[in-house]
Amino acid sequence: AQTVTQSQPEMSVQEAETVTLSCTYDTSENNYYLFWYKQPPSRQMILVIRQEAYKQQNATENRFSVNFQKAAKSFSLKISDSQLGDTAMYFCASLNPSNQFYFGTGTSLTVIP
Amino acid sequence: GAGVSQSPSNKVTEKGKDVELRCDPISGHTALYWYRQSLGQGLEFLIYFQGNSAPDKSGLPSDRFSAERTGGSVSTLTIQRTQQEDSAVYLCASSLGTLAVSYNEQFFGPGTRLTVL
């Protein structure tokens, strides 16, 4: 089975600053996807960014980027120029070829004005 | 509709009762997923449907849990003889097709918060 570990239950960042959320995973698969999801208080899960394991280039979506270290099985999320609307729970997740998603326990991020 | 909808948004029930949770996926989405999110936990993958069939039901926590999908659209998650540990938010998501074939983004519903007294 796959496991996803987020070791930072809570984090805070000053508005306009940069913050990095950590995620490690464990899998025996060679082909898989990795994701970061955002869940604001409304409970609506929103896809932030995704990474295909076979791609070496780190994914980037505007202010969000990842540092994908395949050998280390690490997949951190960097949020640049943090905004108040970034305050939410962030979940790291992996998807295996059997269409099973595995989620971490989440990191609660607070952006401080 | 514009997005994935779930009903009810909140459900309070007594221990031992059966409950049905409903998910309406985005029109045209062939894949549908159910997750459970317990307090302070991540999402636990329960089951997914491709069309009306569920290839793998091993994620369901116990035989009290069942799910079905009809007409390739609406899905219901049924929990029989509810227990207090079933209290959680149940999230549904849909996507255009099976992720293993080609990646399709999952769109999540707002969830149903189930409280078992």
C-alpha cells in the first residue's frame, strides 16, 4: 500500500512571503501521479497542482510550484507571494495505476496579514 | 449542473440507523469517486466507479458500507447500522474518465457531514 506523510500539521506565513509545505510518500510503483489539493473552510477540495512521476521537470502553476525529488520520494509545495486567500488545509496525495488515491493528513496553513 | 453536488449537506442520525448519501457528478463525467474525511485526518479513498461498475470495492471500511451508481450518473453511498466511528465528512468527486488511461482532473463536491449520535 502507498502512504503519504505530511509532517507539518500547522504552518503560518506572513502575507507576501514564501512558504514551503512538506510531503513524503512511499510507493513501489514506477508510474504514479502526485497532487496538492487545497481545502478552504467551505470544504470544497480544489486541485492546486499535479506532477506526473515520469516527468523530471517540476510542475508550476502561477504562484505555486513543487520540488519533486523522485529518489527521495519527496514532493514539497512552495507558495510564493502568499495571499490571505491561501489560508486553507493543504493535502498531498498520490495516485497509483489502480486508480487509488492516497492522501496525507494535511497541513493547516494560515496567512497572516 | 455546474459542479458536483452532494446531498444532504449535513446528516445527523442515531446509532444503528441506515443512511443514504447522494452524489450528482458533473454531466458527462464517467468516473466517480467516494472518500471519507474523518476529523483531523486526510481523505480515505473508499470506492470509484467507471460508468456503473466499481472495479475495486476493497476500500470500503466494512460490509455495512455499499455504493451503487445508476445510469452512469447519480451515485448513492449507503451505510447500514451506523456506528459513531462512521461520523465524518463524505466527499464525492467526478472526472471525465478513468485516471489510469489519461489524466483527468477530479472535481470534488462540497461533502456530506455525517454525525452519528
